[in-house]
Amino acid sequence: MKDSQPKAIYLKDYQAPDYWIDHTDLTFDLFEDHTIVTSTLTIHRNIDEKFDDKSVSSHQLPELVLVGDDLELISVELDGAPFSDFTVEGGYLVVKAPVDHFLLKTVCRIKPQDNTSLEGLYKSNGMFCTQCEAEGFRKITYYLDRPDVMSRFTTKIVADKSAYPVLLSNGNEIDRGELGNGRHWVTWEDPFKKPSYLFALVAGDLQHVEDHFTTMSGREVTLRIFTEAHNIDQCDHAMISLKKSMKWDEEVYG
């Protein structure tokens, strides 16, 4: 049985990561009994972080240690080729990195429908939802799930169109399409770096209210607030508050 008490983390114990993740490319294939998560990470070594030459010979690089929780690892690729120089133990995927910069692709199977922790990806009221703060992202895929690792996210969501007509994630929608078997997909791109605990995904049968906001520079922005159908009449106040906050932000910060 796991200890349910959280472990204290102190600033004095902080160590910068050996690697950074420049870009995170995710694909979610959502099904009723499982979800396949394909993750492609653009990784480079933290050249400012020193490692102990006594324990690691000069020609070797530090291991990449990714954390994961309750994941079924299906495959690992490095720079587009099958890769086997790794270990999985105790909730960690440890990769023996051969170079300073590389692409690491992992494919994992998770079961959101059985996830009752309300962390990571789970199902609630017939919808797929995420809760990644503070350390929930590790229940989605193997990752450097820590707040000092900032990455740009691109997320593709694939699901049954009739059951999950709305597919949402961070950033801006950049593409969508249909697969011809009753499934559809939407791709989202977030241009701003952020830590994994800010990742979000929702897939479900949602309604939305829409309005527009004109910035000080004259650019018109479309605003949408999504909700379940029975709450749609409660969104007007939220939209008014959103527009007021955007106006205030521009007036104060420019």
C-alpha cells in the first residue's frame, strides 16, 4: 500500500534537471476502455548542470530520468529508430542518452475510465478530463514532471465524433479532420512554454457561448466558454468577466 502522506520538498535540496524538453508533441487516441498516448519529446542536455565525473566517465552523458505512474509502456524510439537502452523500475523510465540532443518517442496505454484519483486523465460525467497540478501529468505519460521544465505543447486528440464532438486542449486550434470510421481529430498548438502541470485536455459533448474582443491594436479575438448543456445559461457572467479582465490587462500592462 502506498503512503498517502505527501513528501515535503525543500528549496535547499533543489537540483536543476540534467535535460530540458524544448517541445512536447502528444497524440491521444481516446477509446472507452483505454487511451493510447504517443509522446514525442525534443530534448537537449542542460549544459549548465554539472555531473560527477567520478561516477560517470567523461565520455558518458547523464541518464535521462522520466517519471511515470500507472503507465503501460508499449514502445520507445530514439531519433526515429527502435530503442532498447532503457530501464523501467519504480515509476521511472531511465534512458541512457547517447547524444546531447535527441527525439524521444514513447507510446503508453492508460485507462482513464478506471482512474479514480482525479489526477492525470480520467472520465467524469461521460467526459474525458485532466487534472495535472501538481504532479498529475506523470499519470498520462513518462515526463520530466516538474515545474522548472518548460516546454511548448502540440496536442492531437482523436475520439469518437458522436460521443465526443468537442475536443479541447491548450493553445490554438490549428487543424481538424475526420477519419471515416466515426472518429475525428483536432490538433492544438500552444506557442508559449509552460510546465506540465498546466497541461489540459477535455473531450465531451459540450455547448459553448461565443463573443469577441477587440484589442488595443485593433485585432479581433474570438472568445468561447465551453460547458455542459444544462449550465449554458450560467456563462454570460463568466464571459463579461473575461472581457473586463482582458480590457483591464491591456490598460494596465499595455
